[in-house]
Amino acid sequence: MTNWQADLDALVQETMALTKSVRVERPILRAVVEPNRMLALSLKNSERDQIRQRVANFKAHQERFAREREDYAASLLERMRGQ
């Protein structure tokens, strides 16, 4: 009957040692970024200028997403290497 108690005690000791060795990292705080709102299209600008503006806004938005993806991947790799 004491065999299972000894196994249980050993398991508890092993679990306690494991929990003490685990390093807890605080979550990365992300800045809240307001999305770029589309400017009201002016009738004074030509259609070509309006298209250029919309393409530029789209490109900037996609570049921001790419940077965020790269930052997340780099932080994930850094955490994996750290453990």
C-alpha cells in the first residue's frame, strides 16, 4: 500500500521541480493602431490621382501587416530558442 504513496510523493516532487524551472514570460504588449481612414474623395482630383492615393494606402496597409508578421515570427523564434 505504501508503494503508490511513494510514487505519488515522487510525482509531486517532480512536478514541483518542473514548475520551479519553468520561466514565465510576460505577454508582449502591442500598441493599438488606428486604421488609416480613407479620405473623402474630392471631385477636384482626377480619377487617376484618386486611384494612386488608394493604391498607396493599400500598399502601406500591406507593408504594415508584413512588418507585424515578421515581428511576431521573430519574437516567437526568440522565445523558442530561449527555452
